[in-house]
Amino acid sequence: MRVFTIRFLLLFLCLYSLGAISKPIELTNVPSELFINKHLTILQDRSADLSFQNAFKQYKQGKFTLNADERASFGFIHDALWASVLINNSSDKEIKKVLYLDTAWLDHADFYFMRQGKVVDKAFIGDTLPFNAREHKTRMLSQQYTFKPGTTQVFMRFESQDPLLIPLYLTTHDVIQDNLIISSYFYGFIYGAFFILFVYNITLFISLKDSSYVFYSLYLLSFFCLNIAYTGHGFKFIWPNSLLLQQWLMILFLYCYITFSIAFCFEFLKLKVFAPKIYQIRKWVYTGLMLLITSLFLNADQLLAVNIGVALTSLLVVIFLSLGFLVLKNGHDTVKFFIPAVFLGAGGAATSAATTWGFIPYSTLIFHSIEIGMLIEMSILALALAFNLKKVDKARITAEVSAQLDHLTELYNRRAFTVAVSPLWNLGIRDQQAFSIILLDIDWFKTINDDYGHAAGDDVLKSIAQTLQQHIRKSDILARWGGEEFIIFLPNTTQSDAINLADLIRKNIQKMTVLHDTGPLSVTASFGVAVYNEQMTELEDLIKLADVALYKAKNSGRNVVCHMPQNQTIKNQEVNKMTPI
């Protein structure tokens, strides 16, 4: 019985050891691209100094475990990771394949190709070698190998000061090139959109002097730089021979992204207005970030720096959303764009961070959620900034309109009247059209103010303005000319028509009753009419002539209409100065 028990335990251990060895991948049956992480057996080397011989010895002892859950993300660890996979070629021909890692920041990726327990080939790649020194110059790490008939064991060692991420594919050179074309379209679209938005917002900042636009531009620029660093574009195209830049630029851009995203948040949310107490601590926030960045770079621990940076990126989601809801509660309506944008953009960054940490199972789509999220975020924020620009433009137009209007009567003021009439004046002269001006003055207006108060005087002005608006055409231009004076420019109007209109308005004003707290008021007005003639060169000449006619009306007993002869000019007009009645 005892012998049987011992034999059973030995058999169990043997089977357990064999269970840690994955079944070989049959090359003749695999598609053109296969994600092979579930076929790996792995061992985490916590000392990170295990030699190949010792690692292989532990493999034979069954200490490697099957990666059945297809794990690709091992988070922020100082460990080295050993992995093994069996690949069988049952055909009688050699088959060329590529072991492709969909990551650009592994420091070490060592490959040992073994047949019948002996190493027949090996390759060492990773970011510790300049990009130009790579045998296979793909943006992501890859190693090509020709598999002979029979079974080949691929033994691998991975190590990184950045998050340890090893999404491993068995693929071909043609598939890599096809994927490269697709990714080129994807990144070309993203980078093009970033560039357009960057230039657009810098232009808006220059013209509007609104700091939220420049901080948004810097936010976009920092993410763009971070993206080209962690996707391998920078190492391939910009700094292919600099290992120092490859090791530290991604970390630097990560903290630039964090800093400028905070600065943009402070300015876009207008915390100075809607949350002034929080806005006052911004200098402390920036100072703390600068001290943190400086200390991390002086410490020179890449893994710690990335770990803290990714944690801050995830924390920004909570902070930004909290601030967004706070200022929304305080009345900032533009934040309705900010909240979903941050949720998708920063949420995408947090999702990618969770993937690199290993909290979320790896998939290509989830890993690139930071780019997808940022693409959606920048689209929403572009709409928000356009909405803000529309509000600014609307406010500008409102201000311009307000500057042209008399606030009491809501008629054009003197300056606006001149601007509006000038093109009609020039057009009338060119086409030799008749046009006239009516200038009217409220009779005894000072007495109304003195006897009944300025509020009554204001009511009289508003009532007369309404009466004038009821009797003019859409083409006529009406304005408040002075304290109690109004002016009407009448295009395509003869002298007789202008006189008739003036007399009609005079009669309606005379019939008008202005209701006020002190009782009903009756008012009259005096009118001066002048018509254009060829001897006039400026609009001011016609207005002065109408003013002379008004002076005559005032001295003719008031509540009358006086006009000047059509061929009369201000130069030859002599007016008898009379004391007003």
C-alpha cells in the first residue's frame, strides 16, 4: 500500500510538471496572425538576475506555470519575466514567421531558439539598443525566425523599467506591413487633427488673448509628444540613436501632459470666477508638480516615475469631473461639454493605465483607448471652444449694437446714424436720387423736465420714438440726434413727400397723450425739412440745412413744419436770429 502511494504521488508530480508545458503551436494550422500569450508558460524572476541555464533548469523542474488567462500586462514590477512556447512545423519545408511584441518600451526582449534541448539561435532586442542597431526595424519590437520541420522551443526573457507589457503575436512580415498601413492611416488622422486644432487654438489665443486656448494647445502638444514617445514613432523617426531620450522622454512628456491638462482645466472651467478658492491654490499645485518631477528625475528611477505618473493620470479623471460638476452647479454652462469630454478622454487614459497595470485584461482596443478617448475628447472640446467663441462673438456683436443704440429710446445714436446713412448718401449721389432729412425738436422739453421731473421727460422721449417708428418706412433711418432732437433720413424722397410726412408725424405727436405718475401730458414738436441738391458735397451740409429749417420753425411759433428751398445751400443761407418764443 505504501509503495502504491509513493508511485501515485510521483505520477501526480510528473503529470503536474507536464501540465505546465503548453501544447505546441502547429504552424501549418495557425492563421496569418495569432495572439499566443495563452500558449506561454511563464516564470517571474524577482531577483531579475536568473541566468538562461538556471531558468531552463527551473522550466524542466516544472516551475513555469501555464499562462492560460492570456495575461499580457504584468504591471509596474522590477521582476524579469521568463516565458517559453513550443512551436511545431509538421511540414517538410521551412516556415518563416515573426514573433511580434505590440509594445515599444521593453528594455530587454531576449530570444533563445532551442531544438532537442540545445540552443540553435538567439537574439537580444529592446530599448537598450539604438533603433538603428535593430536587425528588424519595426516600430514595435519583433524578431523574425525560420522554423525548420519539427518542434522548436522559443525561450524568452523580458525586462523593463516601464510597465512590463508583452502582447506577443506569431505573424508574418506581410501582415506587419498591412497593419502598418492601417496604423499609418489611424495615426495620420489623429496627428493631423492634433496639428489643425493646435494651430487653430494658437490663432484664437493670439486674436482673443484668452489663456484657455493656449493651455488647450499646450495640452494637445504634450499628448502628441507623449503619444509619439510611447508608440515608438519617436524612437524610429526622431531619436533612433539616443537611448537616453528613449528612456526618459516618455516620462517627461507624461508629466507635461499632466501639468498642462491641469492648467487647461483651471482656465477652461474659469475657476477664477466660479471657484475662486480653488483657483487660489493653483500656484501651490504647479509648484508641487515641479518639485515632484525634479525629485523623480534626480532619483533616476524610471519605474517609480512612470508608476506615479500613471497614478496621477488616473486620479485626474476624478479631480476634473469633480471640478466640472462644481462649476456647473455655480452656473458655468460651457462645462456641459467639459464633463463628457473629460470622462471619455481622461477615462480612456485611465483605462489604458489600468491595462498597463494589469488590472484590466489586455486587448489591442482597450490598450489604445487613450488615443480613442483623446480623439473623442478633443472633438468635444473643439465644439466647446467653438461654442465659447460663439458666445464671445455674440457678446462682441451685442456690445457693438449697444454702442450704436440710444439706451433710452433704443434708436440709433448720432454716431450710428452717420455710419448707416453714409453708404445711402453715396449711392443716392451716384444714381442721382432725391433724398431728404427731417430734423425735429420737442417743444418746451426743459419745462417738462423742470415741472414734472426727468422720469416724465424720459417717458415723453420714448413715446415720441415709438410714434416715429410707426410712421417711417423700413428703408428710412431714424436716430436720436441730441437731448430732445430726432433725425430721419429719407432715401428716394422728394421735398414735398418729406414735408407731408413731417406734418403727419407732427399731428400725431400733437394728439399723443403721455401717461405718467403726475398725470397725462400733451406735447408738440417743431420740424425742419431739407432736400439734397447737387451743390452739396457732404452729408453734414444737408443736416445743417435741416437744422436751419428747424430754427425757423422754432421761431415761427413751434409745432410747425418749415423747409428750405430745394436749391438752397448753407453757404448762401442767411438766418435772422430771433429769440425763441
